[in-house]
Amino acid sequence: MLAIFCETPGQLVPKELPKPARGEGEVLVRIRRIGVCGTDLHIFTGNQPYLSYPRIMGHELSGTVEEAPQGSHLSVGDVVTVIPYISCGKCSACLKGKSNCCRNIGVLGVHRDGGMVEYLSVPQQFVLKAEGLSLDQAAMTEFLAIGAHAVRRGTVERGQKVLIVGAGPIGMAVAVFAVLDGGEVTMIDGRTDRLDFCKEHLGVAHTVTLGEGDKDRLSEITDGDFFDAVFDATGNPKAMERGFSFVGYGGSYVLVSIVASDISFNDPEFHKRETTLLGSRNATPQDFERVLQALREGKVPEALITHRMTLADVPSRFAGLTDPKAGVIKGMVEVA
């Protein structure tokens, strides 16, 4: 089978590997779609803090069942999506139902080789039936689940004023579920093309372009109160620190992005506002189920997918996804 290795930053190499044998308790999935995530772009550019090279990227996956264990709820040919956070099920986090931050987690495409291949064998509990969805929709489930999990962490309620800093795919995923939960959503970013997309397709109420006077505009939108919930999806330490100043009194700040850096904030302001600070990592099966239902109900626009390539094209075309001028929101790799 064809597999694409990221040998070193900037170097993608196609290799032929044996088709994997299905392990005990595992499902052999024929991979059909691979969504390209910011994590993949960071691996390619050498900015991913939890990775060693070489690595097969790919964790936003959909496909069809090739083989399943006897007695499985899955059948050959079923369309499936994959939870790529392979958790141990035994540590304190897993026992508390927080498998998303398992102490021994192995994320496909990051800690272990992922799905930029033709076939992948995955433990059965991490393979979800995506009945009623297209292969494209099923492949979008993972990044959308990150947004759904962040919104659940931030306990967004109807009528709350919500700010999302960063209008990349993860920020957009947060926006989808914040809007579905009834939040009045504002997005801020430096790219007006992405802000325009959010307003046109995602039901965002307000957009603000990063730059001079942006904080005054945010104050104006909220009558000077600022926001009940702020979500950072920038992956930028300075932006993450600045985001504290956008949180209203009694509000919450959810850090969805992660950086290999220390983050500091002004303690008197933090206490004066009784700010709730939350980290949001990955997603749980509960979040995946919510996303699958939202997709079935047509509540997520497929316009999020803007660029396509085949698996064989990845070595020659992948670098183009890193160019801001290309207008990429979600790249999708198709496996014939």
C-alpha cells in the first residue's frame, strides 16, 4: 500500500508498505479521506512540539470497514470515522471519563504513525460508524469535535457574548458549536477572507479585523462589558496573553490552541474579574457523537472543504496548503 512519510520538516516521501494485518480486537479500515489539519501543517514546517521524525501524518480520517472482529457492531463496507486519540483506558484521566487527556495517550499522526495510508488497523473502540454521512463529512468529524469539546468546556449558554480569537479551521469549529448553543459569536482575525467566510457560512454575528482599534471595536460590540466566554484558537503566545483582556467580569477563557511556551497574565485583573481559565485538549467520544448528529442534521456547511488532492499528489502539492494566498480552510486528501 502507498504511505506518505514526513521524513524531516518539509520533506514528504512516498513509500510502499505491506498492507497491515488486522490486530486482535481491531478494525481494518480502508482509508478514503484524510483531512489536513493545522497540526499536519506544523509537522510539515517543523513546529509541532510532541513529535519525532519520520512520521506518517494524518488523524482526520474516514473510510470503509475492510475487516472487523467477529460479533462487531461494524460490518464490511460501513462508512466510519476514527477517534485518533488512542487512550489507555486505565489511567486516572481515562477512569474519570477524560480519555482526551489520557496520561498515556498516543495520537495517530503525532505520537504514532497515522492515516496518510491506504489501510489502517485501529482498536475497535476508536472506530465510529458514520451512518448517513458522506466520506467528506465523516473525515471532518475530528476537527469539529475539538470545537464541540471546547464549547462544552466553556459552557456556552443561549444569549451569551462569545469571542473566538483566530479564524482558522479550529476557530471555525468552535464557532459552529457556539452558534448552535445560542451564543452571539464575534470572530477576530487578521485575515479578512476568513472573517468573511465565517459571517457568510457559520452564522457569526460580528467580525473584527486584527489591528489598530480592534479592542475598541470589541468593547463597542459588548457595550463595554466584553465577553462571557473567550476562546483562543491562534497558537500564538502573544495573542493568548492578550486574550485575557477580552474576558468580561465573571467570564471564562478557554485555551484551545497549544504552544511550546509559557503564558503569563496580570493577576490583579484575573482576580478582579474572577476569570475562569480552562484548557481544552482533543475531544471525547461524547463530543464525536454530538458532531456526527450535527452533520446528519445538516448543521455543518461542507463549504469548509476548499482544497483537494489525491494521496499520490501529497508529496508535490502539500506545501501549497501552507500559502496564505491559496485561501485554504480545509484541505482534503482523497484515497482512490
